[in-house]
Amino acid sequence: MTLRNTTRSWGSVTKSLHWLIVLLIIVQWAVVQYAGSLPLSAKGPPLNLHKSIGMTILALAIVRLVWRISNPVPSLSGLAKGWEHTLARISHVLLYALLLAMPLTGWLMSSARNFPVSWFGQFQFPDLVSPSRPLYERLHDLHETLFAVLVVVAMLH
């Protein structure tokens, strides 16, 4: 197996990034489900873990996008009909957009709630917006909606 993509197959770097991000998204969902079952006073540690994993996903999505741009994309010629090829491209674009939008809305949401975002306690990211409860609530709804869209697009993918 080659590291780089070829016109015939995805390389091991692309496959590894793909499955690592999938795994981290599943962990994200599990952490949020767990945090939701806790009393408010105990939600901090799992939500901090959620934020750290989210920022990791953001970094991996950027790496994956750069890798995708710098590598050939395997051809679907002869394997898929024209409309299937078009839908595959649309789903990939949507997935990349969602992989960037999900962590960014989470970061914005935490900033709007005046909750710091750190990476596993090693360093803290700057706030992106000033505290605002109404903005937090809108971003929270958007974050949840984006996750639902991500699940649907991933299943269609």
C-alpha cells in the first residue's frame, strides 16, 4: 500500500486520516451523551475533553484537506454512473465543510458562553467572540443541526 493516493486508489495516509476522524467523531458523540447524563456540576471534564477532541478534528480536517488537494483523486470512471459521481463529489465537499464547521461552531459557542477552549489542558485557544448568551444559544442550535447533517451526509457517503 502506498502512502500517497494514485488515480486508482486512496493511499494509506488518506485512509488513516479518514478512519481516525470517523473514530473521533464517534467518541465525540459518546462523550456528549455521557455529559448529558451528568449533573451540571460534573459536566466540565467531559465537555473539556469534547472541546479538545473537536480541536483535534479541526486540525486533522485541515491536514486532510491539504493532503487531498496535493494528491490525485482516484477515478470513478467505469465504476459509477455520472449522477453517482456528481453525488460523490457533492458529499465529499459537504463532509469537508462540515468537518471544518462543526469544531468552529463549537469554538465560537464556547467563546460566546465565556468557556475557555483548551487542547487537553496544554494551551488555551483565544476567544473568537465576546460573551453573548443569545449568540451562544444560536450557535448551540447550529452546532447540533450541523451534527445531524453530518450524520446524514456520512450515511449517504
